Amino acid sequence: MAFFRSVSALSRLRSRAGQQSNLANSVRWLQTPGSSNTLNCEMGSYCTARSANHQAGFSGNLNEYSARAFATTSCASLSEDHQKDNSVSDMLVDSFGRLHTYLRISLTERCNLRCQYCMPADGVELTPSPQLLTKAEILRLANLFVSSGVNKIRLTGGEPTVRKDIEDICLELSNLKGLKTLSMTTNGIALARKLPKLKKCGLTSVNISLDTLIPAKFEFMTRRQGHGKVMDSINAAIDLGLNPVKVNCVVMRGFNDDEICEFVELTREKPIDVRFIEFMPFDGNVWNVKKLVPYSEMLDTVMKQFTSLKRVQDHPTDTAKNFTIEGHEGRVSFITSMTEHFCAGCNRLRLLADGNFKVCLFGPSEISLRDPLRRGAEDHELREIIGAAVKRKKASHAGMFDIAKTANRPMIHIGG
């Protein structure tokens, strides 16, 4: 996991995480009426006691905001985790001491849905097949990362289940020595019928994307039918005992923000983790700040109806703020990339379907691993390329308004 070499690394991250200030006018819309509900945290955590106090205290200075956002991103102590893991190669350590032990591999740019926040209405130009990584190339690069210290791989797309050799890839990856977790992010359309074999091939957990519980709205958002198939996949994953089963919901104002509590109800009798994700800008998804429902507002919505909501202790590398509700089998989480980033604990790297390597989801920088691989590069040469890219990783991504203006690829090219 992303253990820090020393506490001083955290200090550097806090001081450098925010490079801009005086954005109070730009974020006034984030300030919603305060809530009187007390947010319970586990003893010893660093969570803010009241969301209203956290919100009202934002002065507009991002240096102050970033440090406080880091403190509230994870409730776990770093005391046991800041030491470097000797099994991790220096290739995976950036200039801030973050260890990158989590690799997301996009298997394809193709998808059987056309979600509005992921893809432009007129579609995207797909990379020609000869320029995409072959199964052998994926496995060689994955083995290089795992042998260097990566212990978790997530398969993404596009939609990974549309790839015909998905089962073979899972089987080969699951046999890599040192890999502890093999997960997949999927839209769930074809998952239910493939899941039994995928589990036998080593898949351990799934994240299933679902942004509405209303079939008509699903069809509008995805420009396709299939709501029932996604629900079937969620139930199939639970029945097969995959753990965890996460449901990813991108919350957009005026579309599904009125369904937040209905999604929370799914956790009452099902052992799933419903994760509410702030709407993020990518090329072609027509991002607008007015569509973004900030974490503070989503949290207040949940707290008003579910008063026993309780913050649990997160791991320092968690992307989500996690909560439980008394009497519920599952839990509720929030991914707050736009209003409270979690860059200080980032341990994630991305390998795109075309072989490009990306160290930050929101950063435009990419470097090809496919090209040197096909030119006959040895493993030590590839490690040098990867290590140099990791060392160039910034302390944090830009603010949401800058991200919206920065050229980046559509999400379907990057991988969900």
C-alpha cells in the first residue's frame, strides 16, 4: 500500500498540494446551508465532527484547504504505514515518498453503453486494433509491475467484459506471484453470465457502475437499455460471495441527486458498498460546475434521513470516505475528487489500452510503454521509463476549474 517514507513527506505534500489561492468566489456555490446533525467518527480519527463546521471554515485559500482536506480524507493513523515496504521497487516510489502498489489496466476502449459523462454524444474515435496492447503485452507489463511491488490490479475499459479473452487474462494475472487483489470495474451489462467463470479465473471483487434506479433514466443516461441486467449482475456478485461488491454512482444535479437516499436503502439488506462520486470533467462530457453535487451536500442529504451514519476508519490510501449505518448490511462511501482531493495518499497508476502509461487520472501527461516494448526493450529499460514517469508525478492534481480547461482524453480512452 502507499506507505510514506517519513512523516516529513506528509508535510511536503501538505505544503505543496495547493498552488492557488483566493478562489472563494469560485466555490461559493459549494456552500450549502449547514447541518445540525453530528457526524460520528471512530475514536482516534481525524474526521471533522460536523460537516457544517468544516464547510463554514473554508477561507478560500487552497493551501489551507488542501491540508485540511487531507486530514479529513482518511481517519486512519499513518503511524504504522509510513515506513517504506522493502518489497517495493524504487521504480514505484515518487518524489514525495508515495508507494504505488495499485495498477489499473484498461483492456479495451470499446463499450456497450454510451454514458453521457464518459463519452460525447457523437462517440469517440477508437484506437486501431493493431495499436492496442495484445494479451501477451498486457501480461508482460503486468508481471513487471507486480514483480516490482504492485499487489493490486483493477481491470477497466471501456467495458472490460467485451474483450473476448477476459477470462484468460484474469487467469494469467491471478497467478502472478505477489498479486493479492484482482478486481474489475464494469457497467454490469454482460457481467452476470460471465461472473462465475471470472471468479474461477481469480477475480476477487467488482465495482459495478449504476447511476440511477429508474430504468427510463438509465436509458437516457447511457443511451442504451439494460438496467435490469445491471441489477442482475449486482445480485449475482453478492450470491457468488465476491467481496467487496461496490456500486459506483456518479451524482449529477438535476439528474439523479434526488435518488441518493434510495441508493443508500440498497445497503440495508445487501452487503454492498454504494459509492457516491462527484461529477468529474473529461474531454467531451460537457462538464459544468452547476451539475456537480459536492460531497458536503451529499453527506447532509444522507445524514438527514439516516441519523446513525457513522464514519469508519479508512486506510490512508483509500479514495473514498467510508460510513456505516446502524442496521444496514452494507456501507456508504463518497469519492470527493473535486472538492476534497485525496492525492496525498495516492498509490494508483494507470496502463491504458493503447499502452500509454499515466500516473494521474487528471494529468494530461502520458508516456508509451507499447512502443519501447515492441522495439525489443528489456525489462530494466522499461523499469527506467516507468520509474522516471513516477518520479515526475505531482503532489496533487489541479483544481476542478483548471482540470475542466486542460486537454485530457475522454474517460473511455483512459479507463474507468
